[in-house]
Amino acid sequence: MQLREGTTPVNAARGVDLAETIRRIRRAKIGQEPVPELELEEPFVARGHEDRIERVIGHLVQNAIEATGKNGRVWIKLRRENDQAMVEVADTGSGMTAEFVRERLFKPFQTTKQSGMGIGAYESYQYVQELGGTILVESAVGAGTRMKVLLPLF
């Protein structure tokens, strides 16, 4: 069909405007506290599927909000790191143990929450890896978490 009609397949990776995606996620979180702060360098277009990248970043932002009290902070930064786009989602929340990050964080059915299935981090990590990117984690119990998503530029 693609050869006949000259169209790009629906499932093909495309360019995703990361700044706009992050703004959309923030708008969706406005009713929650703390509202994520933004620090965006533009323009960055990453390779991927817009809806899937939005789910990955949105999942990280939601986790950060849930781990942080109303008086805490959640922020999202977008900048270039070498030849990749770097999306940082960080919070001043409850944090995770080094053991949890190392042994369980990106495994299916593992969670620190009272509810939830522990699938989001696993799926996010797998998708970012498929794109040729990675997710880096820094966390300390009682001090918060910093997740860095590195994505190839388009």
C-alpha cells in the first residue's frame, strides 16, 4: 500500500516535537499538585511515535506527582545532550532505594505504589530502548527521583 500510494505507514517512527508534547502533558496535569514546572530548550524533534512518547513522558510525570506531596516540586527539562534529546522528569518526592532501582524498577509487575500493576515503567523502558534511547535513574529515599530519557534526534 505504501509503494502504491506513497504514504508513510501509520506505525513508522516519525519526528516528534518534544517541547509541544511536554506542554500538552503539563496542561493535562494542571488539576493535580504539584503542577510540573517546565524548562524547555527548543526546538527538538525526536524519532518515535508521538502517542507512545507522550505516554512514556506522561507516565514518568504522573509517577513524580504521585510520589511528591503538594508542597514538593516536580519539574520537566528538555535539552540537547550530545547527539540526543534529553527529557528530565524530576521530583522532591519519596524516592526509591538503590536496590529497587537496580533490581526491580524496569521489571514487569514491580511497583512501590499501593495500587497499580507496575507495567508503565517496564513498557516505557522497552519502547525507549526500541528507539535507540535509554532511561537513566537517580533516586534517594526521602530526597526524590530524577529520570533522564535520552532519545535519538530525528
